[in-house]
Amino acid sequence: MRLPGPTHLVVTVSGHHTKRGWAERALERLQEQFALIGVELNREKTKVVNTLKGEAFGFLGFDLRRVRKRKGEGHFLLMTPKKKARKAIKAKIRDILAHGGATPAPELIKQINAALAGWVNYFRVGNASRAFSEVRDYVEMKVRTLVTRRKRRRKSSVGWRRWSNEYLYDVLGLYWDWKIQPLSGVGGGEVKVAVWRQDP
């Protein structure tokens, strides 16, 4: 039996030298337990990742990688939005604007804000500063382009000087809550990770 939908599971195992081989044993144990309830582990979608060797893996829209701390000693688990996730929210913004027609700008901004709020709230728990800056710059550019075209200005100008940040955020009310809130307790541990992912 396979589970009725995409199912994801991450199992972390200490990377201490006394725990050598534990990741493989954990994977075997998972197979045994799943077999008892008639669930099949998709081996093609399953892999063991050693983060101590700089290996990274993707999980639920995030790329995860163990990196050295900039200050002090030790490492932490870097969680960044995947490139696919960044492309998806940009595509959503483009779609809203492309189908905006004669919809008033304030209404389009509300739709953009709703899309951004959901995306940001999901990814703010990670190390998303660079990704947030990338998406925010993109949204600002697209909104400036929209306003410029609607003011019948030349298409070659996207209105960077005409439409200031104050106009975008204070007048139009564009979304502005890009604060990150990293999960407490993430980082510092040396782990091997056995990832189980099953697609339909």
C-alpha cells in the first residue's frame, strides 16, 4: 500500500563518530515499521544525506545545508527558500498583474498583498533575508511598471524616480512585513539526515 498523497518525512541522526551507521539503521527501521502497517517506502525518492560533508537537501520548499557560523565556533542549519519557491511567487505576482485588466490599482495591491503574506509567513521561519530581498525588489519593479503604464508614460521607463518607496508603501499600501523569525533551536547540531519522500 502507498499513502494516498505526497508524504514527507525527515529523520535526523547524530553525526558523532560513535553513531556511525545509525542513519542506515534508522532507514532500515523505518522500512520495518512501515511494513507492519502495509506501507511501502519509495526507495527511489529516499536518500541519506550527510550534512557534515556539506551535502544539502530540499524539504517542503526549503533548501537545508549545514554551514559554519560567521562569528564564534560551531555550525548551524541554514534554511533558505528553494529557487522553485521564489519563482512560484514571482509567477503568482505576474499572473495577478497580467489578468488585472482595468481593475483599480488598490484592488490589485490587495491581491498581491494576500499572495505575499502567505508566502512570507511560510518562509520567514528560515534564513530568508536574501530571498525576501529578491522577491521584494521584483514586486516593487512590477508595481512601478504597472503604475507607469497606467499613467501613460513611456514603456521604457519603469518609474523608479517617479514612484518612490513612500508612494508604493504609504499611498498604495503595498505589503511590508518581511521580518524573519528563525525557528528556535535550529542549528548547531551535527546530524546526518535520512529523508523519506513519497509521491503518488
